[in-house]
Amino acid sequence: MTYRSKYIGIDPGKSGGITVIDRYKNIKTFKCPDKALDMAMLFQVCIGNTAPEDVKFLMERVWARPTNGSRHAFAYGVNYGQWLGIAA
């Protein structure tokens, strides 16, 4: 089993957030920003000086439900895609 220096978990919904757990078990949680630039800056702050190979990135896979309108389905996809792009 490989241990990482940091674990970053993201709930990509509009009311979601990002949580970071470091090797000392310190936990920090932040609300998901509204703008992609703010999301990118927050992600960079969460990574800090940690080497990319020492970070384990986890993200909830989201999708729209049939009862959601097309506007909501699109909003889910945009936020999810923005987080994927930022993490890449």
C-alpha cells in the first residue's frame, strides 16, 4: 500500500467543496468557489509545495437525474469539468 503526503477530495456540486488531509491527519475543508479562477487558486493552495506524485486526488462522480431540468444537468457537468481541468 502506498501512502501519500496529501489526500484531496472534491464534491464538485455548486454547494460542494474541497477537503485536504495531510500526513499528520490535519483536515481542512473549503466551500466550492463560484469562479473557475478561484477554484484553481484554491486547488493550488491545497496542494502547496507537495510533489504531484505525493498527492492522491479523489472526486465524486456526479450526474444529473432524469427529474433535473437541462439547466441543472449542464451546471453539474460544467463544475465537474472545471475541477477535472484544474486537477490536470
